[in-house]
Amino acid sequence: MSVRHYVLLATDGFIELPTSPNLPPVETERRKVYVFGFVGGLYMVNNKVVNEDLNWTNPSNFQKFKELIGTATIPSPMVWGKTGDMVYITLINLGMPTAGIMDTHTVHMHGAHVATQLDGFPETSFGVPMWMDFDEKPPVATYLFDTEHPGTYMYHCHVEASEHVQMGMYGGLIVYPSMESLAAAGITKLPECGWFYKGKLQDHISKTATNKNFAYNDIRSYFDKEYVMLLSDIDTRWHDSVETGGDFNPVDFRPDFWLVNGRAFPDTLLPHPLTSMSQGDKNVSRLNYESYVHVKTGEMFLLRMINMGYQVVPWHIHGWHFTVVGKDAEPSPFLKIAQKLDLHGHEGLERGFTATIGSGETFDLLIDAEDKRAEYRNYIVNGQDCIASLCKQMRKIDIIDPDAIADIPTQPVNIDNIETVNYLEICHEPSCVNDNFFPQFYPMHNHDDYKVTNNGVYPGGQLTYIQTDAPDEKHFHANK
């Protein structure tokens, strides 16, 4: 068990949203939008200070806190722990000076089982008042989250939630299984040997995997990589009204921007500004909000879907069928059913290609990046069933209109010198080192397709890509 202590500071700020689908270095107009949010992050782990700048009891930090006023972005810092941890969140209210708003604020841990006094619903608990005198210690409140159940949660301010959530006061909250909770489910790790389930070696699980490679206390919830997809929507008229002291009526809500981790396409393809470049202590380092999914063929990856928006999102993934391993921080009941029936792989589990995610819901979607060359490569390069190869068809299209064939930026996107791949590259014979079948690109997006726009400009909004590269060398040659 660990004790993880976060410090969050409520304040305001601005974000900039793209108004065209152009990637840098092409200049594009951007829409500046006023927002609320939390700043700060992890302060202490097991009484060991991680970031002394977040010590609100130290007067020498007061000026540093003051300088954080007006720096809020969307989303707020990620909070995470493992089963059995005590997660504390100390809230400081810096105020919203741009709009002259002096509201109280709270932290509501959405989906957590906590006492009324800790729930963050001000009508039945309390709010934290604004820090007025920076020569004195701030008024604070510290919330406790007892991490009983692994899964994907969220947190947000619940003061005047209709407005404060729309303005951006929310972030991801993740709970992992612990080694102890995994062991209780028959999942154990032996040094130098690897992972075992009920005494049987699990060859597909990396020896370097930790408890943070499982979504739940279930062997089928293992993943190699994970991505948080926090979805939200913005009506800029509402934000403008809050900034200028207007009287926008929430029943007139009509969003014009749709966000993934606080950004709209094409920004969703770029490295996220909140991602720490420091590798640091693995017990201290946190999840990130990268929305460009980049995996190798053969890897299992988990999408932690969170809907903080006010509209239902039909989240559609091209190219793959996902397995629903959890919803609202509860493991899928099909996991236990499949286990009792002694089914293997994805048999008996809930599968799909579109997840309908309501406001306040979370889904854990597991995807196996299968090697698809056997199914598709022969037709694309050679042709089959008396149909000319796709390469031949594309060459004819290229002569008629070369702009009809996409150039796609590779990941990570290097802003100074964007590298691209063209679908015609797959038509060249591969060497034993490089297979031009890779990389493959699979969009995933809101299937209310008018929401894949930025104020009506397509493409934009809730759209990003999954890039799959060639498998590791061992797997690569086994499947050639």
C-alpha cells in the first residue's frame, strides 16, 4: 500500500483550438477560448516529497502559487493509484481573475464510494473558498479516495457543475490492480520466469510487465500499452459569456468544438503539452494524455474512454474489433462467464467496433493489434480472384489525380520536418528488413460525424489515429 498525495489548484486560463485541418508548420488561425481548470499534480508519495513547489504550508512557495493563476488548461492533471492505496487530494482555490469570479470549488471523484463529506457535491458537503491574502496560508481541504476497485474514473468540480464542468474543470482518475489483488485472483510473477496464472506460465505477457499492465484483477485484462481518451465538448458562446460576464442559458447549449484530451484534430496527432519528458521514478511518474495511439503489430493496447462531455459519443474504431473488459470501473461480467466456461482468447466476451459512451461513463476497450498481412497483402500487391492488384488501380488513380492519394504524417510528428508516408509505398517489394505494409493507420472518431469538425470545418473535432508498426523481429519473421 502507498499513500499518494496530490495538490490541485483551481484557476482559469485559455486554450487555443484549431480552425483548419492543417498541421504545423502550415500557419492556421486558432480560436482562443476562456476555460477553468485545475493545475498542480503529485506532491508526495509515502511521506516523500515529490514536488516541494506544491507545499502550501511553506511561505516561500506562496509567490509560486500566485504565478499559477491564469495557467489552467484542459484537461486537469492525471491522478492515479493502485488498489489499496490511500489517495489524498488537497484543493486550493486561486480564483478566476480574468472573469472576476470568486466561486468556491470542490473535487468530486466520479464513481468513487466516499462519505458524503468527501463527495465534493457542495449542496451536501462544502466548497473551498478563494485564497485572498497571499501573505497568509491558503484555505484548503484534503479529500480521501480509498482505492477499493481498479478501473477508469474521472474527477471534476461539482460547484455549479453545469458551468464548471463545461468550462473544463475535470481530469482522469485511474486505479490499477495491486500485486496483492492480482495474486488473490491467481495472477503471480516470479523473478526471471515471468507471469503465471493458476500456476501456468503466460508466454504472451512480457517479463517486464508490472501490475500497471492489467486493467482489472483478471488475466484477460493484460495490455502492453494504454491510452486515456478523455472526451468533451465546448460551446464557445458559453465560454465567451462567462469571460465577459454574460448570461448564457445552459439550455441553449450547442457545441462547436469536440475534444479528445482537451484538443481537437489535427492537434490530436501532436505530442501532448501536458506530457512530462522526464522518465523519473516509475512509482512517481504518471499517465499521460497522448491521443495519438502508436503500437507495434502483436501488441495489446487498452483505450480508457472517459466522456466528460454533455453529449453521447458513439466512438468508432476503424480496422479493429475491441473487447470491452470494463465499464464504469467494473470488470465486464463476461470475463467471469468466459472463465467458468473455460473459453479462450476473446471467446464469450463482449466485442464491438463502436462504443456508445454516455456523459459520465467510462469504458475500458482492449484491442489486439493482430498481424493482418496474410489477409490483405496479397491482394494489395499481387491481386487475386481475377481482380487487379490495388497497386495497379492506385497507379492509374495517381496519373489522373495524385492528390487523391493521401500523404500521412508519421509519429511522432516532427513539427520542423514532417515525414510522411504515401499509400503507394506499399506497392514496392519489401526487403527482409522493412515491410512496406507498415505503418498502417486506423482512424478512430466520434461517429456523429458532424462532430468531427472544428466550428463546422472538416476534418476536426473528435478524431485521431492508431498507427501500427511492424511487429518485433521474432514475431515479424514468424508471420512472413
